[in-house]
Amino acid sequence: MAGADRTGASPVRVGVVGLGRSGWGIHCAYLANAENFQLVAVVDPLAERRQEALDTLGVERAYERPEELFADDSVELVVVATPSHTHKELAVQALKAGKHVQVEKPMALSAAEVDEMIETAQRAGKLVTCFQNRRADPDFLEIQKLVAGDLLGRVFFVRIGNYSYNRRRDWQTLRQLGGGMLNNWGPHRIDQALLLLGGRYDELFCDLQKTVSAGDAEDHVKVTLKRDNLVVDIEIFSACPLRPGPTWTVIGERGMAVGEKPLTVKWVEKEALPPIEADPGAAPGRRYGASEELPWQVKEIVPAGESPTKVLYDHLYQSIRHGAPLFVTPESVRAQIEVLDRCRTTFAPAP
């Protein structure tokens, strides 16, 4: 059961809007047993889902309409876990009702919508954030260390790959509902890419196609971001019966890493690479390429750590109860949404 933390602060009382896959399977599943949160209310238009929440989660109230929850004075934090096209409007309503708000990804369908959410939160004196849980993935945290560190030398290329063969036909295949893989996995992977790039980029390329899914939204996404001499390549493909590569590929001047769980890392120490010079003469024996034997080292990294859901909620609790900075600021998410905007407006496939 939730109780006061060590400082005597009470649990944050939460209402979840939307009992679909993420609302039910991620947020409610965590909040029902979270130490510093108390799940007190839920919203869903389906009566059977509301009854299931009352029967199994121990919530006090299950509402049919979001407005009913926003009027509930006992709710401090609203989690918006509804279809993507509703995120901005519901978040703005909740903020105006005096609630803190955490929105599922994508935070909104445009940077302009994020701006409205930020402005509303500032006027209301409340927090607004986005559930970018992949920022806390153990494998991504290891990748961040490799890119920032010196083990591989200067890292100049990172590829992030999501590969499957999946003929989806749910609401996320429809543009009018904010569907498409750019809005589904794109917010996770582009968010990670921007973090690796220090929050900005100089060049952008995107390819969006509809391949095997129903609906009219893209199910094939390739986004390439470049800053200075670092390229981050994102591939989210839905028509791959064979896996074309690992989730992570990181290449530096003295080594590389591939995989996810585990990550295989192969590298050579800087001192083991003597200087070399170009020879303009004829190649000895008509042979080209280096023939040197290098003392390669290999290790496996098995990423481990706390649940990303717990990490994000722990940070959010500290922000609400103790004024700590947000772990996921809306401004940082806006930068990601701006990339999605550019992909849609510049590279979107024809209807």
C-alpha cells in the first residue's frame, strides 16, 4: 500500500485516462502497487473496462468521460493514455482544471500543440511531461556511455533498428487518429537520437512509406540525423520477415558495439594503434588494405537496471512533491516533435 515517504510527504493521487494497452498494461499496472502513488480513479468509455478496474485495481471511482475525472478534487496527477490525436486537448483540459499531467507518447501531433501545452501549464502553475520511458532503458544507458566515452574512440555512426513483419490494422494505422510508426516508435527512437546528439542536429533525411499494414499511415520509417561528424540512423520497418540487423550498432574509430541484450563490444586500445602514413607508390605485391594484426579485445555488456517505468515515476514524484527538475521536460520533447513535424511536412508519402 502507498504511504508517506521518508520526508512525510503523502503519495500522489493519480487518475488514468484511457484503459487500453498502455493505460492498463503500463500505467495502471505500475500505479496500483506503487509506493509513492495512489491510483484513485480511471476513465474509459467502455463499461466493461471500468468495471474491471473497480474489481481488480482497487480504484475508488471509474468514470465514463474525462471531464468527470478532471472535476475530481482528489486527483492531483492525470495520466493521459488515449489515442494520439486526443493528447493535446485532454492535457490542456486537465491542466486548466488544476492537475499535473503526464502524457503518453507522442506528446502531441505538432510542436505548436506542445507549445500550447507548455503555455497552459505555466499559466496554471502545474507540471506537464511526457512518458518517454525509453530514456531509462538499460541498453540505451549503456549506449550513451559508449558514445560519450573513449573506449571506441570517436564515435561517428549509430544505428537504431526496430524490425518486424507486422500487418497491423488497429487505430494506429490511421492518420486521422495520429497513427503511423512515426508517431508510434518514432518518439522513442528520435528522442534517444537527440539525446545522443546533444539535443540538436544540423541535417535531416527521412523516408516514410506504407508497406504491409492497413489504413493510410506509414509503417516504414527511416530517419537520419547528423550533427557535426556524428550520424544517427533510425530504422523502423514493418515488412521484415528476416531481421536485417541488431537494435544497436555503434561504430567508433577504434571499435564498435552491436546488439541489445547483450551488447557485444570489440575495440582496440589507443596505444596499440601506431601512427600510419599514406604511401603514394605502388602497392607491394599488388596487395591493398592493411595487413597489420591488432590486439582486439571483446566483451559482452548485459544491460541491467531498474524498470524504466519506475525510473520515470520516481522522478515525477520527486518533481511533484519536492520540486525536483523534471526528468522529461516538455521543451526537450518539443525538439523531438519538431523532428516529427519536419518528417511529415517534407517527406510524407502521398495520400
